[in-house]
Amino acid sequence: MKKLFSLLFLVICFSVKSQNYNYGKISKEDFSTPIDSEDDAVILYKNRKTNFDYNASDGWVVVTKIHQRIKINSKSGLGWGTHSRLLLKSGENEEEEMVDIKGATYNLTGGKIEKTKLKNNGIFEEDLNKYRNKVSLTMPNVKEGSVIEYQYTIRSPFWNIKRVDLQYDIPIKKAEVKINIPEYFIYNRFQKGYHPLELTQTTSNRKIQYVWRETTGVIATERRESELDFKETRYLILANNIPSMKNEKYVNNINNYRTSFLFELAQYRRPNSIFKNYSLTWDDVVNTIYRSDYFGAELKKTGYYKDDIDAIISANSSLDNRVYNIYNFVKSKVKWNGYYGKHVDQGVRKAYKEQTGNVAEINLMLTSMLKYAGLNANPVLISTRSNGIPLFPTLNGYNYVVAGVEGENGVILLDATDKFSSPDILPFRALNWEGRLVREDGSSSLINLYPEQASKSTISMMVKLNANGDIEGSYRKVVTNHDAMLYRENYVNMNKDQYLEDLENSFTDLVVSDFQVKNDKDLSKPVMESYSFNLENQLDNLGGQIFITPLFFLAEKENPFKLEQREYPIDFGYPSEKKYRINISLPEGYDVESMPESVAFTLPENIGSFKYIISRNGSTIQVLVDFAINQPIISAEYYSTIKDLFKQIIDKENEQIILKKM
Amino acid sequence: MNYKNIVGVFLVFTTFNVLSQNNSLAVTEIPEELKKSANAVIRSYDVTVDLSSVNKMIVNTKRIITVLNKEGNKSIRAYERYDNNSKIRDIRAIVYDRFGKEIKKIKKNDFKDVSDVDVQTLYSDSRVKYLDYTPIAYPYTVEYISETVNGTTGYLPRYLPINSYFLSVEKSSYTLNYASNLNIRVQEKNTENIGLIREESSGIINYKTNSINAIKPESHSSPLENIIPKILFASNEFYYEGVPAKAENWNELGDWIYQRLLKDVNDLPTSTIAHVKKLVQNESDDIAKARKIYQYVQDKTRYISVQVGIGGWKPFNASDVDRLGYGDCKGLTNYTMALLEAVGVKANYALVHSGSSQQSFDENFAIMQGNHVILNIPLENDENIWLECTSQKSPFGFIGSFTDNRNVLVVSPEGGEIKRTKKYNIGENRQTISGECNIDSNGNIKIDATVLSEGIQYDDKYYLESLEERDLEKHYKERWSYINNISISKMEIINDKEQIKFKEIISFSASNYLNIVEDKMLLNLNVLNRNTYIPDRYRNRKLPLVIRRGFKDFDEVKISIPKGYKVESIPNDKIIETKFGNYKMSLKINGETTLIYKREFTLNDGEFPKEDYSDFRAFYRNVSKSDSAKLILVKK
């Protein structure tokens, strides 16, 4: 026994000596950089505790206490010396507050630890707008090598448990998170990211003085108070040495991959009563959204548009025709104010009258009108790219809605918030995996948001090469689907002189004439751009041998994929196909000495393909290039395949023809 | 008629105007000429400034603007700032459709009210109310009306008929009514070709203009601020956040700044004074002392942005910065100044417009301005050292393109003085590359190169030192983006802050660099510093050509060709000489397998008439062409 005791004591002693994570207990160990010294800073310790406090005047309040200790490794890491936090406001009386703030900076000078406290003048509170406040802590005396530590508490009258982030641009050495939830609340819990975390769940008892009002007469109520015994679920998350995660290009949203925990309110009941349901499964989520006054109820309103819609749908018009007409009607009538949302803000009726609205107002209005016109139309909930991928059934998982029309050939998706969007061609912001079509009866189904049809660009060029190296010719480009949408967005919104100037400058020294664009406003047809051009100096004459690049200014020059490795999927957004048809007529008296070889290759699993076919007929050379990416999103394991494909394409497109004088 | 009556009549008149003449707002009424290159057209813009006393200014603004397309929304600018010393009495807007028919009224409460901060700033005590309107269709017209009252009269609103690119003006006016005891100074700039009408009588200055065409941005030109017509106003007597002031020239304004904003904030704890004195005790000359103090500040502090205290102009106390270890540009500069004072080195606070466009203070018109502060150490023989105190990484005395070559206001106990900051001359902005390029028989290359950068070219690159390996690798692949398939094996950086020289030592290989056609390989000779930039072409260049900073590049690369190959068709040496710069390229053959490629490229700084722009482009085109010179390697 004695032996065991001393052994235990020894162990404790040892662990205390190695590091003490209590607030203010900074030791020299904190200054020796623990994980990867390449990092600008390291979170030595992160502690968070979330509890539910109860008092008679405010009711339940979510109280979150944060404690962090950070080591600054380099001058680039000095930014971590300032910590900002956004706090929510309801717009009326309720708002979150940050209290019990304390902090200090520790510097090791001449083997001694020096402490500088954070004072009130280092705490800045800012009223950002109607819904947000910001509090910033600027730690004093932060230098390369400092250790900073701060602690504060956020009291939130809103029952949202803030996301538990456990992965940043810098590594975390040790993290401890405790979340205690009374039995009156049921939260759904989700984990994201790849780093393994240790989670334990226990139950314990708690007691509070509970105050409520009881109905005693027709209107009269009376204050009652009693002791309340209840159970609490306690979550404990422990994690060590969580590596940093930094952003990379062509990733739709890095937060999809960071390690974090989410808690979302699913149900609540008052003590001694039954649960009010929020969301638990996808069906619950869908039901909750649908039953909300700001969603389902808005779908049912028809009076405000009845006359206008009656006027545009004649009794014998086809259903397809009605979809087309109503969709265009909404697009021209109501403009998007730039706000996302699955819920209406001012309501459909007001949006209709004011002719501007958020996403929900516009697309729920559209859905309702389509329904009214006899179509099987329902809202489709979407999580935008910026909102991340909805992996779990949560209310916040969706932040956007479009209309879906179910017909014989599946579902057609419509988004009237974008002038250049067309059926099944959703704006880029909404192209994010799957949406959920919600029916009035409560059923729902998943809808793939990525388009199946490829966006096609076909460029035809007739080129006349002169002996002095100048070329002249005609160019014609036909673009469909998403590429057409992007083209229109750029072209229509731009000053036309500027567009032309930019076009000429994008191919250095191209001189454009007879410029024409067709169907830039008729979305039912592909956009067509055509012009005549002149371009100087398109050959290299080396000792009587003439080299030309048969793709001229169309040849791809630079590989967009620069990194050797990649950890995240490559997100193209939609499948695409690019075709070039080039006819080159050679100057008189010249013959072809050599031409590149024709090639064709296909990537595994039909990811993509490339074809380059070159042929000669007398004094004419024809080049056909066909490049397709068949999938909107490609997993990281194919990164080197894709990178290599681009490399080969660039090499091939820059190969040259040698001509010689006859 | 007294001045109140004028306002009364004026108001009645405008109201009447709006009711009866809505049709005149129709888009069809805009002259064709004004729609050219315009995203928006100001139909009328009237500003009335009433400076009824030294500490009260009322500004009435009425602006009617037609927005032609989405880009034009930026030009509406329907917002007002406010803070403890100013308030918005009236702010509202009316929206009209293309026919001039009213479609919406926006009241004061419907304007958004937010804190006036950018992302960088932690705190600011000023706020802004702005119009957040979603257009239903283009074109449309917004009539914006506001009235503000301000206790600070340190800046009088400027008269800027146009304030952005792609914006034209039908008509506009500016009226300043001022109390008789005030002395007003006025300065007109770029007003030659706008048909400006000026009327002045006792206590009233009035300006009117008609028909100003839109300006389109052009590369290699002056910043917009220097191109647009503008009229500046200043009152010699003014109030600044409740503090009275008087200044009619830079000396007096500088004196006011010193007395009111700087004099009482240079306090330091005795322990710090003792510490820095000890730090420099072995240094005899001022520059060496300043060097040590600058290093001390760089190691001790960090930059944060906080906008408080006399309109954001008063620095934190030096003792606060000393204790907290952070500050904004004013705080850090003042702190450094106080430390230098403690060790007997005289230094002065200097207000500046920061940014690479080199915006200057006007020597002849003293007015509060600038958005940044740096430190000036005057040396004998009229030379100066300039210190950027917000950077933890800049070398001593190095200000780079952020504050170089422009007039700034230097403030000292003797008052204010306009001085010019350091200009980085062509000869100082050098980049020297020496390298070796080995070619194998499959057309692959192996490169070993050293790149040495100085002056502004140092400024362009020294951030690379703080990049992580992954990002640095990406940077090099982008720098040599005309070489595909690069694989880097060595990246070493030596940042000599003492000499202000930045050295990069890089090795990489690239497959298929040479184009192989049957038994020939095509070699593009300029491997390491190929100019691919050609300035944009303008069908009708309107603005003068400005080259802000010159530079000089030297390259020498030893190229080794694979065994079994010989060189064919060697390009001629090239020399280009223009007033914009010079270019020299030569190739020497050393034995059977070695070529020495040499290149020199100089760009001169200066201002040239717009007619020279096409020659300037031609210069770049010729350089580009020469940089793509090729030779053929043939199998023996």
C-alpha cells in the first residue's frame, strides 16, 4: 500500500513538473517550442468549458469559458497576439456578452519569466452592426518568443453552443473541452475532420432553484419556486498534438476538412413538460424548416401574385412553357439583394412589392408560383460553398434554397436570384454536392447539384499565315451552360470598350475587328462570340527554318497545379469540354518539313481525356483539339494524374511545325 | 439679401424643381458624349458648405446620379460618416427608373448604420450610415440628399466633381459660405479643361462646372487623385475635435501639430531610458545609435490599428507603447522618436500619404492630410534617414515603395516643413542573376542560379524570407511560369539587412524545356529572366506615361549543351536604346559545349507625354521578342 502510494505520488509529482496548465502557471517549459518550430505560433493549451446557468430573470444562459495559452515563434506569428471574437445580438434586447476577461504576456529575459498583464485599455469593444459586436484583446508586450495567455467567459442568451474548433493555421499541443448539457436540452453532436479525438460521455446529477409562473386564472399567473433535480450529460474531449491545417487553392472550403465539433439544438422542454422538437434526423430538420413561419407558411401565400401569374399562363399553355414563363417573370420582377438564407427576412409579399428580396424570398416565391400553375414544384435546400458541406442533419447545415420541379425526366433546378442562371445551371455559389428536395408531406430526397451535362466551349479559327510571320483570320467561339453563364456575367456587366480592350490585351497585341456577340441575353441558346483578328510575329525563323505553334495564342502556357502534392479534392464545379478547330493556310512557296504527332489519351475512371489531331492537305493544316474533364469534383488521389495531364497538354499544345521555303 | 434668405429661397426652388422636372431625369436626356466609357453619370451634384463660425460647419449635399450598369453602383457613394464631433441631420434618397419616374423613397432609418472600420482595424470611434439598395433594373437614377453638422473645421469638404473612373458629370456646383472673421484659402488643380466658373463675393465662394467626360484607367499613369479636377479649401482658423487652431502655412500647421498632438506624449519610464542609454553606450555616431534603437523597437513592438483620439491624429503616449509593446503608426513612430531623444539623437515625426503611387503633399497649400506616419532623422548636409516604425522586418533606413520619393510634412518643435523622402534611383534598384544551365539530350535542363536584389528590387522580394517552404516553392514556379514542369531541389535565402541585399540561391530541373523536333532541339536562350510583360495597348491613349521607378537587371548564364550536339543558327547580339531604357543581349560561344548568355535591361523612371506611350510599348515588345530568341541544337 505504502509503495503504491509513493509510486502514485511520484507520478503526480512528475506530471506537475512537466507542465502546469492552470491559468497563470507559466513555466520555462512553455518557452521551449514543442511541436513544429516551423510554425509561426503554437497553441500550447486550449481549454473550453460550456455550461448552462439558470437564474430567475434570464432563464437558461449558455456560459462558455475559454482559456488559451499560445507561444509566439516568429515575427509572422505576432498576429496571434491579438484575439478577436464576434458576439451575436438579436437586433432587439438580447445580446451575448464577454465577461471576466483576463490575460497576460510572459517573456523569458535572462532566464527569468517576466509577466505583463492585459489591462482594460487593451480590450476593445466594437458595435459592428445591428447583429454583431466584436471584442478584441490586444496582448501587451508580445515579441518573438513570448507566451501569451488569456481567459474569458461568454454568456449567451441564445441557446447555441459555439462550434468547438480544434484545428487552426497553427498546431495545438493540448486541448481539453468540457460541454455540460442539462437533460432539458438535446443537442445533436457531429465531428468533422481527420484528426482522432478522445471523447467521453458521462451523466451526473445537478440541482438548481427553479422559478416559473403558473397559470392560476384566466389571465392571472403566479410566481412559483422549487428545487429542481435533474441529470446532465457531460462531454469531455481530449486531444493532443493536432497539426496545423492551411488553406490551398482549388479547395471549395477548407473548413470542411478542419477538425471540429458541432452541437446543434434538437429538442428542448421546460422542466416538467414535454419536448419541443428542433431537429434530430434529416426528416426532423426538413420538418422543422418546413413548419417554420419563415418557410412553409410563405410558400402557401398566393394572393399577392395571383393576378399577375394568371395573366402569363393561359389555360392551354404547356407545363414546360409555364416553367419557362414563370421563371423569367420572377427573374425580371424581383432582384436579389445579396443576402443568403433559407428563411425569408421581410417575407415574400413585401419582397414582391419592393421588387427585391433575399434568396429564400425569391426562390420560395418562385416555387409557390410554379405550384400554383400546376407544376410539381418544391423547395430544394442547399448549403452554399461558403457554408461547407452538409454532412450531418443540422438546421445550420442549410443556408440557401432553390426551386425543384419534378417531372418525367427527373428534377429541374431553378434559381431566380441570378440573372444568368438557367434551368439546371445554378450559380457557382450553390454548386455544392447535394441538396435536399422537401415535399409538403414531410418527405424529402437528395438531389445531386452538380450538373451532369458538360459545359462546352467550341472555338473555330481560320488562320492565314503570311511569309513575314503575321497572321490574320477569323475566330468564333460557342459556349454553353456554366461557361456561358460565366461569360455572360463578365460580358454583360462590363463597359463594351473596356471588354474589347481587355480581350485584345489578354492575347498581347491581338487586333480585333468585326466583334460580335450573339445570345448574350437569350439564355436558351449558347453564347456566340466572333471576330476577325490580326497578330504580328507568329513565327521563328532560325536559319531558314520556320517554326510555328499551330495553336497560336490558344496554346495553354501554364500549369495551374503547382504543388507537388495535395490533400484535398480538386473541385472544378462542373464537367467541361473544350474543342478547338483550327485551319491554317500556309504562305505560298512554303512546305512542311515536320509536324507534331497526333495523340489521344484517356484518364482512368473516365475522369477526363485529351485528343490532338493534326493533318495536312496541300497548303492547309488542320488541327483538332478536344479536352474534357468529365467530373465536377475529383478526389485527391488523382492529383498527380491531373497535374500530369495538364503538363502533357501544355507540352503538346506548344509543339511546333517546321516549315521551309521550297 | 442676407444669407439665411438665400438658403430659404434655394430650398423652395429645389423642391419645386424635383416635383416639376422629373422627366429631365430620364436616361434619354443624357448627352451621348457623357455615356462614353461611363458606368455612371452624375446628373447634378450640389454641395453647400456653411461655415457659420470657426467651430460649426453644416454641409448640404444633393447628388443625382444615373447608374448605367452594375459596375456603376460603386459611384453612388450615398453615405456619411459621423462620430462624437459630427452628426447626420438628414440623409435620404429617392430612386427613379430609366424614364425618370419615382419608384422608391429611402428614409434615414432605412440607411444601414455600421462601425466605420476596415478588416485590419481593431477599433474606431467613428461610424457610417450608408444606402444599401438593390437595383431592379439598369439604368436607374438615385437622388441623394444629406445634411451634416460638424464641430471640426480642420478639413473643409473638397470640391471633386468626379471621384472615380468611368464616371461623367452633367453639371455640378460647390458653394462655400463663411463667416467674415475667417480667412479662407483655395487651391485649384487640373481645372483647365472643365469649363470652371468661379464667382466670389464677400463671404461666398461659388464654383460651377458642366459636362466632364469619364476617365478610363490606363496603366503606367498617375493615380486618379492626381488626374481629376479638384479644388481644395482651408480656413486659417479652425477647430479640431474641440481644440482651436490657427495655421496658414506648413510651418504653422506643423507647429500646431507639435504643440497639440506631440509635445506631451514623449514620456518614458526612467528604467527604459537607462536601458536604451546603456544599449548605445559604445556607439559614438548618431546613425549607429539610431540603428540600435530601431532594432530595439522592432524586437519589442508590434503594429495594431486603432483609430481614437483627436480624429485619429494623436499618438498614444510613448510610455504606453513602452508598457504594452504595441501601437499604431503614430504610437510606434512617437515611441521611437522618444527613445532616440533619450539617447541624444534628434528625430522628427513625419506625416505621409502611404502607398506605391507616391502621392505628395502640396508645398503651397497647407492642410491636414496623410494616412500614415514615419520617422525622419535629419543628418548634416541636408540628408535624411527615414524609418518605417510599424515594420518588424524592414532594414534600418529602408522605406521601400510604401513611402518613397514624395513630399511629406516633417514636424519638429520649430514647426512644419515639407521634405522629400528617399528616391530609389535606377542604379540602386538592381537585380543580378548568375546561373548555369545544363541541357541533356532529352531536352531537359538543370539550373543553378543566384539572384541578388537591391533597392526597390529588395523591397519586392524580402517578404519571401518569411514564406513557408511550400509557398516559396509555388512562388518560384510562378516567377518562372514560362518554364513548365519545374522541380526544385534547392532554395536558400540570405537576407543581408545590414547591406540591404537579398540573395536567393536556387537549383531546379525542368523536363522538356527544349522543344524536340526530329533530330533538332529548340532552345529558348533566356532561361532565368525572360520578360513576358507587354504594357496594355490603348486604341486612344489619353493620359501621360508615368514610370515611377526605374531598375537595372544584369544576367549572365553559362549554358552547357549535351554531348553529340552542335549549335546551329545563332541569334545576333542585340542592342536597343530608347529614352525609356536600354537593352543589351549577347551570346558568346566557348568551345564546343558552352555558351555564355549575357543580358542587361534598364528601365528609366520619368514622365513622358501620352504620344510616347506607343514607343514605350514597342520598347517592351522588342525586349520581349529578343528575350524569346532561340537557337537550334542539332545532332552531330
